Amino acid sequence: MDLPTHAIFGFAIGLVFFGRPEIALLVSLGTLIPDLDREYWFVPMKAYRDEQYHRALFHNVFVIALAYLVSPFVSLGIFLHMLLDSFTTSKDRGCEWFFPLSRGVKRGMYNANMEPQPLDPNERIYFYQEDLNAVIEYPEPDLPEPESPWRRVYGPALNSSLLDRGFLCGAIAVILVWLLTPDFSNLGLFSNNLAKCVPHIIGYFSVGALFFAGELDRRDQEAPLGKTQLGSLKKLSFLKIPLIIAGGLLCIIWFAMYWSEILANLEAIGSNWISILFGALLVAISSFAIVKWQTRKDKPPAIV
């Protein structure tokens, strides 16, 4: 899914379910955050290709939980982003909802050529997945053909562009309907709540600066077939460091302006910390016990 689709879809969901522009802006802001795990932050592209960090590093339930400490609405936006990404094609490979725990499964039952791989006695958990032809024949330009199957869940869609445009146009239509019916009264909500939207607009500038800096950095790295990405931006590559700094400072300013809400969220969570801690430990211990039992030595390897 493209970033405009994520942002517009999140904004539409925020308006329909909460009816307040400032909340809709927060949800939309959250939808932008996961894609910051692209080949950014001056990390060599090869590391991202080899480890498949995109749609994993910031596309997981732990990032959703961490964002909830700041704002439930930002957390909702991240969830919506991951939800849409999970419906895209085999070329996009869905996302890893439980990264980094998903990296505990290191071996696939089939390789990239859909041939059975020999079992490794040291590996007790395998994933049963065959790469679709689209992954092999039409991979992303910055992702080489892997030696083992991709880790991620494939979505049901057969054409990501069609699905992306459908969500984009549908979200725009929902926003227009919300604004214009039944008596145009919703149009006044924006002017009445403009002051409340200022902190979120600063958040957008922060995320935008980080995205632009990341794209400039990608431009500086060598792409397949000797081509460079976003060649038209080559002359602006000197701006990437200032943009990283500006984005970070704006992020600090946004946190400062939103600090009272963050503290309120933390207080609400902290007031029931015993139940939360007990639930987290219970889930962790139960999961660990189930995995150990299902992968004990006298049983054949588990397939997930």
C-alpha cells in the first residue's frame, strides 16, 4: 500500500468512528509510522535485503503496544497500516505481526524454487510455505531472490495497485460523505478544532522530514542493474543529515506539546499495572510452554 492510501484510510476511519478531526489526524499520523522501517537511517541496503526488515521492524504488535503508551489513536493507525499491508500481493509479502519472535522460525519446508529442503536435526520449528511464482519472477527491485522462502504471510489480493487504488478512492468517498451530509454541519468541526490540530500537524512535519531524509539516503545507495533510486533528487542529498536532525527536533517538540496526554495514558495503564503484568507473564509463560512441549525431542519438528 502507498503512503497516501494509508494516511487517507486512517483519516477516514478516524472521522467515521470518532467524529473529531484532531483524533482523525492522530490515527492518520499513526498510519505513516510503520513505513519508517524502509532502507533508511543510513543502514546499508544489503542488510535490509538479507534480513527483510521492511514490513517487520515497525510492522508488529510490539510497536502497536509501544505506541499505545503515547496515544491509543496513534496505535490504532499503526494497526490499520499493518492490516492493509497484510492484504497486499505476494510481491509485497504481507508483514511480520510478531517480529522479532517470528525470526525464531529459521527454516522453511521448501526453498525458493519450491523444492523440499532437507530437515535439520537442530531445528525443531519449520514454516510450511511455498513461494508464489510472483515472488520468484517479479520480486521487488531492491530484494534479491532468497535462498529460503519469505517469512511473511501472503495476502489474498492478486493486484496490489488495484487494491491500493480501491482503498484510496473508497476512503476519499467516505470522507466526503462524512463532511457533506446531512446538513454540512461537519464542515464546521475543522474550524472549531483547528487549535487542537496544531500539535498533530507538527507531528506530520516531523514524520515527513524523516521520510524525505530516508528517501535521499536511499538515492545515495546503489540500486540493482547499476541504477540509482530517485535520481532526480541527487542534487538534494546534502540535505539528508539536516532533515534527520530537523525531524528529530520536531518529534521532541510534538512529544512536549502532547506530554499531558501521554502522562494521562501512562497513568491509566499504571493504575492497573498488576493485572497487565500478570496477563503479559501468563501469555509469555503459556506460549513458551506450548512451544517447548510441541517441539520436544521425541516428536517430529513442528510446522507453523
